[in-house]
Amino acid sequence: MDYEIACNRLCDDVSHLLIEGLRPPTKLAAFAAGRATQDLAAAFHHAAGYPKDRRWSSAIESVERFLEICAKSDCQDLAALRELQRFVNENADLLRPRIELKLAS
């Protein structure tokens, strides 16, 4: 149940940023928001309890990409932005193996 609540909260933050925070929301932002919410849902619903599952790193990277788009625009919702950034920062260690693999190749 806790995973479902966390997933819903994060997806709500993404949606709120897209609809209320970005002026105007762009197609790129909408695509990134959709990808982030899909990846978050996949991670929470299929990989909960398995931190090394690839779905977690995909979700974190998707949220990170969405946040980069938000940073380039005049984002109006700082609370949702902070919550998503906190999620990325708390889980950044899950990205480390993937980044190291990219650098090695």
C-alpha cells in the first residue's frame, strides 16, 4: 500500500508540474511527463522491493529528464519540483551502475 501511495504522489507531482507549473506546457514536456509517469508506475508496480531492477533506474532517469525540461522553463510549482528532485536525489545511487557501464563502453 505504501508503494501505491508513493507512486500516486510522485505521478501527481509530475502531472501538476506539467499542467499548472509550466507556462506553456510544450509537447516535449508532455512527452517527458508521460514517460516519467509510465516509468514510475512500472517501477512501483513491478519492481517494488527490488532496487536493482532496471525499471527503477529508468524511472529515475525519466523523472530527471522531465526535471531538466522544467528547469529550462519558468516553473511555477516549486513544491512539486522539490519533491521530484528529492526522489531523484534519494535514489541517485541506483543510477550509478548504469552510468559506469555507459562510461566503460
